[in-house]
Amino acid sequence: MDYRYKFYIETKFIETSLGEIPQDWETYYLGEKAIFEVGKREKGGSLEKGDILSLGCEHIDNNGNISLKNPKYISSEFFNKMKKGKINLFDILLCKDGAKTGKVAYIKNLPIEKMAINEHLFIIRSKDDDLLNHFLFFVLFSGIGQKQIKSFYHGLIGGINKSQIENLKIVNPPLSEQKAIAYVLSTIQEAKDRGSD
């Protein structure tokens, strides 16, 4: 018997504002489970050359990856003074304004050891052991996640603020299921990425 079919017929579901979910999954507001940071650029804007990559919305592609076709930089001195906005491995980046509002990326590797974000991005990190960043990325990347984000803004040039993102409704399966879901979806995503090269 197909595992997915077996899972479906053996699982009891409940109706939520996000649709039908397994009864052992929880829902929560993102602000309950995650922290958010905004970055900045030094006075005069980003640099064409430097030691520290400074990422903005233009560096997030449609597949949830970071694109470094047009890299921007900040100085080491400015980076060292930044209290927030420094990128860690496994962070989620979310574009908070402009034409790419809602685009998300997952930091699966650090092409340069030190990277930061500018004022147009949020860094989102889980603050709970029962929420996997990789799974949360796929939730935000999904149709349900994107629909919620788009509901916060109107017009061609979007914009979302921290309080709106904190009020995103998110599903929270058991950790073992989060890992399995993230593994399957990342395998599919990697295959798509290879196909688009």
C-alpha cells in the first residue's frame, strides 16, 4: 500500500483556518515561535566591492535560493558595529517591501563566511526547539504561506511590517514529521534547481 494513502486513511484530521490538518498538528502565530531581525546599509548605500556581502530583495530568486549575480557589499567596520541583521546558516530571509514582497529564501550554505541583510529584508529564526527552520521556510514558501503574506498588502508595490508577520498562522507538526517533510520538499527543490541550470 502506498505510504501516502496509508497515512491519509489512518490519520484523523481536524478543520482549521488553514484548512484540514492532522489532529496531532498544532497551529500557532509565527511571533510565538520565531524571532525577527532587520538589517541596514551604511550611509551612502551599499558598495560595489568589499568583504561582507549585503543581501537585499534582489538577491532572492523565485525558487527560494540566494542569487549573487549582482553582489553588494558593506565594510567590515560597519558589519562589526551591526547589532542585528547578520546572517547565520539555516536562517530564513523574507522580503518585506517592494516588488518582491513575500519572497523567501533559506540559507543552506554560506558562500561567504560573513553576510548581512539590508533594510528591505527580515531574518526569521525559530526560537523554539520544536520548530525546524527548514520546515518553516517551506511553510512560508508554500501557497498557503504566500496567500497569507499577500493578504497583508494591497497594490503593485507591497509592504509588510513585523507585527503582520508575527500574526501569520503557521502549522506545527511533530518535529519528526517536520524533518521528513523538509527532506522530501528539499529533494524536490534540488531536482528543480538542477533542471533550471
